[in-house]
Amino acid sequence: MNKLTYDYAIEVLNDYLGELQPMMADPHVQEIMVNRADDIWYERLGVITHVDDCSIDPDALDRAITILANVNAKAQTPLLDARLPGLRIAAARAPVALHGDMMSIRKHARHRIDLTDYELSGAFDALPASASRFAARHNDRLLQHLSAGGAAVRAFFEWVMRERINVAFSGGTSSGKTTLLNALIDVVPAGDRIVTIEDTAELHVRSPNMVAFETNLGVTVRDLVRFSLRIRPDRIIVGEVRGAEAFDLMEALNTGHPGSIVSFHADSSDTAPARLESLIRMSEEGRLLTIEDLRLKIASTFRFFVHAERQGALRGPVEIREVLGVNNGRYQTRLLFSRYAAAPIEELLHA
């Protein structure tokens, strides 16, 4: 990008997105998140804050996206990934962005951080194991009580959301998966940034910092999964996985987005991992994995599989299964909860 083009792009940001200038000028602001024209957030020194009483004219936001695409020689598509010196910009237009045009601006650090800076900031200090954010992910007492159902199941779902543990939901049509997903989203900590991706929007997210995407205008779920990684999500929730996007989602959840949720069709919790395998193998990348490598990846990504069914007028979870790992190429799992029998936890092996 030549200097004339760069100067023009900066002028565009100043003219059309003037409300963002205080954040653009602050060297400690790392990310500016325009969830929609009247809902703006920023991340400063690792803390996300809502900008009160701040909005952008929707037409100005649309015009800025158009011009930024032009100066980056990008087509006018519903999704934009653009770069300027010191900035990376990701934007999406309605109707793919469900609540209106959105934009995320990532600012590169102006000061180059060296190893001495890391040491002085305490980043290299050794901490006790109890300080790890993963320390509370082991709760054997809670899991042992799951077989009794009732309040223990509610406590389980609150725990997995609070401790950011990935969960895969399976079930048939009209089994209550979406309703259960909505209930789990309600207990996500308010400070988390949630991105939802759906073919048809059915999720109702009440979290203050969220962006909702819906497939449209040729944009697929797989496109949106890849795009979501550019807009600083804490959690990615996919309403229904149907194909090759399962591979991208598995990779995303293994690289810094724990506490995410996916759902797909399957017959039971014990067949759900195999069903997920078939979805991942719909991608070219997934077909290159050996079956053992694929199972190891699935086991390391999804610790719990929850299966839902419809029983008359009642819809909801009927099985909760924990994946313990892979042994000799087979999943090692245990059934923690079944509505059909209140029995002690049973450890099962299945192919």
C-alpha cells in the first residue's frame, strides 16, 4: 500500500468513524469492537469496556467498509478482511451480521516488547498451581453426583460454562437442543464476548457483548467460523454443525476459545463422537487425518457430549457423557447421567 492510499484510508477512518478516534489515539487500546453502529466496545490493557453514549451513523459505517475494501483491492462482499499499517480490520455487513453492519479493529502494539519488558512486567514469574485458570476444571465430587440428576445436572451446566469447558450437544430434530443452548448462554459470565453462528437465527443471547451471524448471500457457516476468529471472540457458539465447518471449529476451539458450544444431529451420546468424525471428514483437511489422530483431536477438544431427546411434551438432555481420552484407537468415555436410570457412573469403551 503506497503512502497516498494509506493517507486516504486514514482520512476515511477519521471522517466516517470519527467517534472511534479517542480509542484509535490511545496507545493502550488493543481492539475496538463495533458490534453494531450503536454498540461499541474496546479492549484496553486486557480489559473490555463498553463505550457509553457513543454511536456511529449506520450509513457512515457502511461507507467506511466500502472504502476500506476498495483501498485493499477487495471485492464488495458481505465479509471484509482488510489491513492498514498498524491495523487489522474485519467487518461484516447485514444481513449476514444479524443486528447490522459490524467492524472489529485490531491495533498492533506501537512499542516493540522485548524479553526484558516481559521479565519486568512479571510475565515470566512462576505461580502456584492453584492460580491456573484450569485449576477448577476438575470437580470429581460434582461429576459423581450427576447420576442422581435434578439439581446436580443444573450445577453441572453452570460449572462447565463458568470454567470454560467445551461442550458438544447432539440430538434429533425438535429435541430441545436450541432451547438448552439458550439456557446455557444465559449463565455465561457477562464479561465474555460471544459470537453466534447459525443457518437460521434461533439463539437469543442476552449477553451485553455479542455479535450474531446468519448465513446469507452465499456466506456459509464455514466462512463465518473462520471470520469469527478475526473479531476477538471469547466463545463461539454454532447453532448446528452440518459439514466441513466442523474441522475449522475444532481447530478454533483448540487454539484459545474454550467454553464454546456446538450442536449437531446424532442418535445418542455414545455415537455422537463418531458422528462428529464424519462431519470433520467432510473437509479436505479432515480427510488427511488418520482416524487415531482425529479421535485424539476430538477427545482433546470436547470433554463432554450432551444428548437431547423429545419425550412427549418434554424436551431436554437425556445423557451426559465424559470423554476420558483415547486408548488403542478407541474413545474411553463414561456415562455420567442418564434419564433412563439413576445408576452409579459407568465407564464404557466404544469405537
